[in-house]
Amino acid sequence: MKFLWLLTFLLAILGTALAHTPACPKGFSRQANQCVSKRPVHGECPKGSKYNVGSNLCVHN
């Protein structure tokens, strides 16, 4: 019981860290700490993203 406050504190820190991980918008997936989607063959990247030549993917801003 003496360490219940410590356990509660550590769980609160862990929960806060996980809650601040931003989710990717619809149509994007998380890859290498970025939200990416495949670029259409004949078209532009989805709104709010830019084409990255190195990865050949659309990266959300």
C-alpha cells in the first residue's frame, strides 16, 4: 500500500504519453513516425499532404 501512489503516478505518466501521440487522418497510416499514404498513379496527393520523392509516398503535413 505504501507504493500505491508511486504506481498511480507512473501509470498517469504513461497514460499521458500515450494520449499525446497524434493519430493519422483518415486514409493515412503511421510509418517511420509520419502519416503517409500511397500516391495515386495519375493524380495528386490528398489534401494536406506533400509528395516525398525519396519514399514515393504522400506525407501528411
